[in-house]
Amino acid sequence: MPESAAQKKARKDVQRAQADFEREQVQLREQRAKSRRKRRERFAKGQKAGLSLRDIGEATDLHPTRVREILREK
């Protein structure tokens, strides 16, 4: 049975919605990677300025072990 005009329109709409979703997910991953990189760089700057892992952790409400993990991320 051939598709009606409403079904064709609905099919295109759901395809567009999926394409939009996938594109937005890529953008979100890229933004998150950029944000993580900036955080790591700032933590490293703080460490170079003399802050300990504990100091950075206290300032960010993170455990010093987590701060170390962040600094080691690539």
C-alpha cells in the first residue's frame, strides 16, 4: 500500500529529528572535550603556581586523587 502524503511528511520529520539529534550529540561531545581540556590546563597552571593537589581539591570540592586523575588525562 503506498504511503500517504502525511506518512511521507512524518517519515521525513522523524529522519530530520534523528539527524538533528546525532549532529547535536557530536557538538556536545566536542564541547565537553574542550571544557575538560580547559579545566586540566587551569589545574596544571594552579599546580605550577604552587598549589598542591589538596589545595586544588579543596578549591573545587574534588578529592585530591580525582585532581591527580584530571591532570593525567590526555
